[in-house]
Amino acid sequence: MDYRDNEKLWNVIESFKEGEQKPRKGVSFNEKVSTVVRNGFKIFWSYRAWIALDLIGTAVLVALYFYLSVIVDPDTIEDAGYGASFFTFALLGIAFQQYTYSSVETFSHEIRHGQENGTLEAVLTTKTEFPTFLIGIGLLSFIYATYFLICAFIVAFIFFDPVITTNVFSLLSVVALTFLTIIAHICIGIASVGIIVKIKEGDPLLWLFGWLTMLLGTIYYPLDLLPAYLVPIALMMPITHALDGIRRCLSGSETLLSPEVFVDVLALLAFIIIMLPLSIKVFRWGYNEARKDGTLHAY
Amino acid sequence: MRVDEVLAPFKGKEKTAPHSYFHQITSILNARLKIFVSYKIWVLVELLNSVVSIAIYYFFGVMVESEELESAGYGDSYLAFALIGIASQTFLWTSVARISFVLRVELQEGTFEALNATRLRIESYLLGQTLAGFVLSTWFFTGAMLSGIFVLSASLTLTPETIITSLIIIFFMILAHLGIGFIAAGGILILKRGEPLIALFGVLTQFLSGVLFPLGVLPPELETVAMTLPFTYALRSLRFALLDERSLSDPTIINDIIICGIFALVLIPFGIWFFRKAHNYAKTRGTLGHY
């Protein structure tokens, strides 16, 4: 049978012929990032059962800290200047800690996933630059972190009545602090990608960061409870300052102009100024080394 | 001539592959342990993860008012209370999620169908994998307990009697949950998904069984739900043994062991039956090779 008899086949073949093809216009940075985000969101949305179970998991986690607060002495939280509710203290800690996870672990998780499945190199052979791809992944992850934060707050407000004392200015201060927190942690995430693409195995920087965050990041208890020799290490971590500022704004209506919160902002800015160039350097080293070795795809 | 040379090793009496249950189980166990030992960094990192989790509750314990713990009969140390809960969770996870996890990996990598094409009995495979899981759990449990006791000075009562009592309770705790693990694995074979459900079961058990707080702080209706979970009974007895020096002669401990035994008697046969059905279902539909 002549293919000209089949109209659909004819159209397909014609579309591949030279000369008639329209030149592809360049895809802008915004379009590429939004495509990565849209694609990730479609995958996320297709797992509806997982979303429902994740929501229940979030509710259970919030409930766990509510009942844990029954056996906690509220004076320790009040003495640290965060109001008199351990539940509110813990809620803010676990909800905002998700942003640090998104900023740091998502990148290396996605890179490892791409390496294991062999899709990373395929993506990198396209016209999409590696940083653009990473920004898309990061943005998707922040959307998920925000979703987790909102769900945790909704569950808390409906069932457990957290003590949030705030106003418009302190809410704006929280937005600013969250932004700085994300940027500060992205520095660690970028450095960790550089390491993981080069050494392939689990990222030691990420493990160390995870342990220090959980142990010293004041997610579950205030800084005052740590022994004196651990306090300087805790103060070097951005999460400590981020949570301190956010808790002061949401539990005591403080703003960026309050001395304690202002110090937190300065500490976060200092961390970013030092870490951003350093992390870009580590990332470039790892990325270029892996490209030279031809092992960018391997895990 | 050359052809004969090539064929020679294949001629004569064929050595039959060992196929006793015992040999198959030990082969699977050996293989898994070899893989485990080869991932030295992973082993170390996982162990350090447990230590960090316990250290978190060491600091957290400073804020805890001990009245609620004492009134429940768990002594006055929150660290010791949380240590037992967190460390024993490793056995819960292995019992419930180990087989499903292994099956998922085999299905994803396409090796499960190949395994089924061999003379390996599926029961031997499951038992070998489960035993390997419990060797790892024992390693992590011991590591967590030792670091809690010797590094963070958790005050546990360790006498030969309490240790033997604890081991028996852990044994029954594992038996009580194994059936759920078989059911979950069968579900994976049929549905090709199910980890979120297993994860949810884990989170709910952690919340309701009192891993991090005594059950007395829960409202009565949630406490009733908690009493339907075998982990609640196992954890209660384990804490009574290690924090209140109770032994196997204690009525509460006897009662809890009997309850775990009943869960095991009901769930294990049902779990095995369900898994076999699911396995046959997947085999007859030809879906053992994909996930």
C-alpha cells in the first residue's frame, strides 16, 4: 500500500520533511522552569491516594506534638521567650523545618534519582542548562513545603488551638525570614549537589547537616537546653536563627525591627554572603569534574 | 574434538542444586548479610541516625515533667522511656515493612520474576529475607540501646531476669506483627503500590502506641483505639521490664504476651494465606515482572 493513501501517515511523514519545518524558537528560562514545575506537579497530582495519606500523616504528626506537649513543662519555653505553649513552639519548628529539607535534600535526592534511572544525562543533553533544571526542581519542592506548612497549620487550628499572636508587620517579617532561610539553605543544597555528582555515594555533607539540624537546630527544644559547648555550633546554623525569628514574630508579634529578630536577620545574611560563593565554587568543581570523567549520569 | 571438550563438563551425573528449606533460607540470609556488610558506610550512617534520634530525646527530656511517666509506672526518666520506644520501633518496622520493601525493589528491578523461575520456594525466600531483616534490626536495636545507656546514661534496669523477659517480649512483638507484614507484601503484589499505607500504619502506631508519650495523655476514645494495636501491649511490657524491674511472673506482662500471641495466631496464618493467594494471582496474570 502506498503511504500516500493513508492520510494520517502522510501528514506525519510530511511534517518531517526538510524545508517545511518551522524553525524552533528558543525556549525562555521562565518557560523551562515552569515546565519542570508543571511536570512535577502533574506527577504529584496523579498520586491522589498518596496525597490523602500524606495529609493524614501530617495531621498525625501535629497531633503527636500536641499530646507530647501535655507532659512538657511550659516554663522552659516561656523562659526562652517563645510564649507559654510547647505545642505552638513545636508546630512552628516542624512546619518551617520542611523548608530546610526542600532547600537542601531535594536537590541531591533528585540528582541521585536521575542518576539511578539514567535520566539525568538525557536531560542535560537538551538545551536546558543544569542550573535551570535545578531551579525548577527547587521551586517545586518549595511549593510542596508551603503546602505542608499550610496543611499543618490548618490541622492545628481546627483541632488543637495553637497560641499564635501576630499582626500584619510580624507576618511580613515571617515572609522575609522564610525567604532568607530558603536562600541560606539553598547554599548548602547547591554544595551538596556538587559533591554528589562527583563522589556518587551518599553525601556526607548532607548527613552532617541533617544530624546537626535535628539535634541543634532548636526544632524540638529551645537553645537554652543545649550544653554551653554546643551553643556556638547551633548558632552557626541558619535554621537556629530562622526559627528564633519566626517564633518571636508568630508567638510574640515581634517584627524585623525588634533587636532579637534583627540579629537573626543579620546572622542569616552573613551566612548567605559567606556560603553562596563557596557553594557555587563546590558545585562548579563537582559538575565540571563529573563532566570531564563522563560520569555525570552514573551512580 | 573441540565440541566434545566443550560439552564434557555438562555430561555425566548432574549435581542437583540444594533445595531443602533450610539451605534455601540460609542462602538468602547469607546473601543479604553479605550485601549488608558490603555497605559499611550505610551501616554506620544508619547507626548514627539512631544515636542522633536518641540524643534529641535526651535534650527534650529536660523539658518533660515526670509525674505522668511515674503515674504510669515507667519511672522518672523520659530518656529511658523514649529510648525503649524508639529502639524497639526498629523491630516493628522490620516485621511490617521489610518484606514489602524487598518485594518492591525486586519488582522494580525485574528480578522477582527471575527468582520465581528458579527452584527457590517462595516461603524460603520470605523467611530468609525476614530473618536477614531481623539481624539488621537487632544490630540497630543493640547499637541504639548501648549508646543510650553508656553515652547518654539512660537509667534502665538490666538484670539477667529483665533482659530475658525483654527478649521474650520482643519475640512476641515480632510474631504479633509478622502477619501484617505478609498481608502488606501480598497487597504490593496485587496493587503494585501500598508503601504509603504501610508508612501511615507506622506513623499511627508511633502516635497511638505511646512511643513518645504515655497513653494516659490521650483522650479515652484514642486510648481505646490504641488498645487494639499489638505494639501498645509489647511496648508497655518492655517498659515495665526495663524501667520497673518486672519479670515474666508479672500479671500485666503475662497478659500482654498472651495478647501478642493471639495476634500472632490469627494474623500469621491469615497473612501467609493472603500472600500465597496474591502470589498466585500475580503469577496467573503474568504481573510478577513489573511494578
